[in-house]
Amino acid sequence: MIALFLFGCAGVEETAVSPTSTTSPTTTPAITPTPKPPQIINLTTPTPHQPPTPSSFSPPDINYLAAAIEQTLAGFDGIASYTITDLKTGDTISLNPDVAIAGMSLLKIPILMETYNVLDAPPNIEQTKLITQTTALSSNFAANLLLQEIAGRPDKFAGAALLT
């Protein structure tokens, strides 16, 4: 939707009041009319909104993603490893796919999201402590305890099963 607003003043005549030598003390000066406020004209025209249909959208080629990742990693001095597969086309891009890197920190995001999903109220002190340790201190132990919170019982494997 596009909206255009025009502001302006129209039809205001200015009348100055100035004493003259011909005015007597009993003569009332001319009254200046109160200026009209600016007129606001709303020229909003509705634009037809048509959401993209599945047939009108086609995702970019996965190689564009590979190029963007390579450009991002160009100045990175560490070791990077990834494998990404387009589940619709089966196309795969990868960098150092045989290098194993622990992914526990990535798993903390869905653990935290599900923790908040299962809470009926704001987190209590112990839950807040676990959330803080999981995020700020990257504690895997605290993340495992949050999995127990997700399960609703002292079974981190049940919590993990709920996330998969």
C-alpha cells in the first residue's frame, strides 16, 4: 500500500492590524481572522496484494549460496566445514565435509526455543540459571538439564526425542 499525504494552506487571507492616526481610543481594531489549519489530503490508493504462488516463486540456485558462504569465509583463519542439501532437488554443496566439528552449540538454539515453548509461566530462578549458563557460558551440561525440563521429567534423552 502506498500512501501520499499533501499538506498545504489554502484560502487564508492575512489582515494586519496597525494603529493609525485616525483611530480614536474608542475604536476597536480590526480582527485578524484565525488561520485555518493545514488541510490533509489522503491520496491512499489501495494496491492489489497478491501473495506469491508456489508456481511463481523459484528459489535461487544453490551455487549462489555456496559463493556467498565462500566469500564470507574468505577472511576466516579457522577451520570451516559444512554440508547443505536442497531437500527438493537433492543438490548438495559442501566445504571440508570430512572434517568433524562439534555442533552442540547449534543445538542449543532449538533447546532454548522448546524450553520457552513448554513453560507455562516466566522461567523460575533455576530455569533462568540454566538458560543463562546455556547461552552465556555455552554450558552443554546446562543444555542437557534443559532437555529434562522439556521432557518434564529427569530424562534428557526424552527431551532430545521431543526435539527430533
